[in-house]
Amino acid sequence: MAVKNIAIGTGRRKTSVARVFVREGSGKIVVNGKDVAEYFDTEAEIRTVHQPLLVTNYENKYDILINVQGGGLKGQAAA
């Protein structure tokens, strides 16, 4: 069975560009093939990535796959 994307989006911040794929799941967030906590250095960057799910109360309903490039880690988190 193929994985079905519920939504696909693009985010930008300064020179960072992120492609985001939303799928039904358990709240797992993967950035460039790594867990979000492994990819980003600071708690603030991790919180920035989690914030949209927390605000909408969907933190345990969807898995997020993010491919990001360009800029620094702070800009990538915001993208």
C-alpha cells in the first residue's frame, strides 16, 4: 500500500526553502531524513517546527516529512 500525502506545501524564510509533506500518522517529524531532534540543535528551533501542530491540536495525528535546503538552521526551522 502506498503512502498517501494529505497535504503538500512549500515554506520559505530568507534563503531557506522547505517542502513539507503531511501524512496520517502518530506525530513523527522527519527533516532531511533525520528525526527533528537530531537535525536541529536548539530547543527553540525544534519548538518552531512543532508549533503549527501544537496550535491546531494535531501533534499526534499527522506525520510530517520535511525536505529543507539553504540558509542556516534557524531559517530552515522557520521555513
